[in-house]
Amino acid sequence: MTDEELVRRLQAGDPVAFETLYEQYQNLIVRTAALITGSRQEGEDLAQECFLRCWQQIGTLRDPTRLKSWLLTILTRSAWRADQKRKREMPVEELWEGETGESSLDAVLRREDERQLYRAIRALPDKQRTIIVLYYFNDLSVREIARITGRLEGTVKSRLFSARRALRSALGDEYETGQEVPDL
Amino acid sequence: MKDNNLDQMIHDTLRTCGDAVEPSPALRTRVLANAEPRQKKHVSPFRRAVVVCAVAAALAITGAVATSGVTGLRSAISLNKMTDDYDTLAAQVEQQVSADVIFPETLGDAAFRKGYVDVVEKLGENQTSLGTFHELTATYDLDGSRIELNAYVFDPEVEGEAWGTDGKEVREVNGVDVTYALDHYRSVPVGYEFTEEELAAEEAHEIIYSVGSDEVEDDWFAFVSWEQNDICYFIADYDNVFEPDALFDLAAEIIQ
């Protein structure tokens, strides 16, 4: 089913279409949410909120071809809200401890430098980390990320630049080259 | 190692971690079980004369609200609260107003220029204070023209009765009722003696007065207002450069 048809049926209140939406987008949303939060459980909680907000607010989506971007917009806003709430409620030292051991997302990484990189991504400020995930995992352009996050393209580029500089620094001198944001 | 290798490594690392995540069967059950039938939200037109707050350092707005004992609002602009840093203001909005406020860095083709979060005081009879609330005021620039966005948490004491439909238009934008209005504001000095005609015009909701300016000034401001997710929004066109359609389009950017 195309996104246009899916949106049309969702806006008509078709519960079967909602199930189809979930099937089509569950991997994208859950995986993106898990990478942003660094936790499978929190990722699933965010994904649930994202799908339910989509169901309730689908009437506000004017351009059906933007369904995927719109879902990611809902997801990032929900993630940032959750992050704010967590910062208010949790001691700083516990903020990014997250899951450890086999349940940790980086348990599948075999190389130490990749684990080191993953830890550095986790340590980024939430908005930088979100933009890194959207750029490198979701393969979105700077323009698309700007639209999704409601930020200027210059802000997105600036955050990408800062994040990459922090990641280079975390990985050591052999990565200390280049300054430009590449066009993926 | 070249930077491209870093990019590839970030990409591969996130791919490896992300693709290993499989949504649990329990999530499917949670999501589908909680998708309740939708109910269309009907929002009554409401209004509040926030746009005049910028014309003087401190203004009491009379007649702007009409319910629950609140007879006016007072806002004092503190210049030291003003910031042109979007991220700083966004953080203040999340902490002081609400994390549910949608505060974009761009509005249409206009870019954020400056803004602040301020405390607005609810006034009762004899100017007694009935409490306060926090409000975002953000200014956007478009080719030298100024657009202002206000947002605050819905407060039934503040949202007065609808002031009639003259000069107003209500459209459904992305499922939310948005009200357009072109209102006449008159700022007057403290101690100004209102004429019978002026008081009658206020009574008829034809004009909104604010007290605290150096001299009598008349302005006409167009704005759109709506309530969404318990947040009240106003977008004001100070320079009267936007047609109603354009203001509704700006509202749609936030409601979307």
C-alpha cells in the first residue's frame, strides 16, 4: 500500500490501516528510537507514543507523501520531551548509564573502536545525537533533518560538525582530519 | 585515517546496532490495543490581547478576558530576558512554559530573531493579582517584516468569552479550529480619561485598550490563534503584510 493510500485510510479512521502502518514502519521507528535513547525499552516506549500520536493526529498531515518524515518529526519531539523529563527526574550521573551487558545495543559490535564510537555517540547531547542518528542511520539529508526537527539547515550542519568533532576526539588522533559535513 | 572513514564508521556502527533491534511482539499488542477511536476536538474561539504587550515596558490590558474573575493581564518585558539564541530560548520554553510547546526555528520563510519567556500576571478587580503564568514570545524576521509567536499553557481563567465574529474568520487547519482576527488596539497613558464613545466601543468589543504608553497610539494587528494539546498559540502580524491565507498557512506549520 502506498503512503498516500495509507494516509487516506488512516484519516478516515480505518483501524486496519493503522495496523498496516505499524507493520510498515515498526522497524524504522523502533530502531531510530532505540538509537536516540540508547535503550531498547525506552525506544519501544517512544515508538508506542509515536504511533499513538500518529493515529490521533493523522488528520493534521496535509501532504501524505511526507508520512515518513512526519513520523520522524513526532518521534524526535517525543524523544526530546522524554529527555527533558528524564533530566529533571534523574541524577546526572545516572542519565546515560542505560542498559548494559547483552541487552545493550552495542553488544553486537565486535571491534573495540566501534564500541568506543558507540559510547561516544551515547555521550553526545540529545539533539546532536538525534541529528547524528537521522543523518547516518536514516540516511537523511541536512535539508530533510532541518524539516523534521524544525531547525535551520545551518543549525543542523553546525550540530553535525560539533558532533563529528566530538566523535573524532573520542576516537583519538588518527581520526583528527577534515572539517566539512559530507554529503551522503 | 581519512574523515570519510569516520563517516563510514559512524554509519556502519549505527547500522549494526540499529538493525539488531527487533520490535517485541508485546509492543505490537500495546500499540494496537491503545489506538482508541478518535474524537474530533472542537475548540471555542478564544482571545487575549497579548500582542499589545510589546508597545511599552509594562502594560495592563483591560477587557481582554472576561471569565473567572480575571479582568486583565499585566506583562512586564524584561530586556535582560531577551535572547537571540534559539537553543537557549527553546530550553527555557521546555522548562518554564511546557515541553509540549511547538517552537520552530523557522516560521514559513521567516527566521527566528529573538524572544523571551516572561511571567504574565492575571489581574482581578482593583488590579489585584490572581496568579501568574509563563509565556513564550518569539519574534521572526521576514524581509524586515516582523511576525510574533506567543505560546502558553491553556488556562480557563485566561481564555475569555468569544468577542463576537465581526472581522473574524474561523477555519479548520489540520483538524484544529484557527481564528483569524484583525483587531483595533489603542494604547493610552496612565491616567487617561476615556470618553463615553471609547467606553462604548470597548463594551462593543470594537477596540482594545492598553494602559502605559507615552501617548495615545492606534494600531491594527492581524493574528491567528488556536489551542492545541492544551497549548494556546498566537501568531501576530505586526506590520500587516500578510493576507489571512498566509497567516493560516503559518498556523498550519505549527499544527502539522
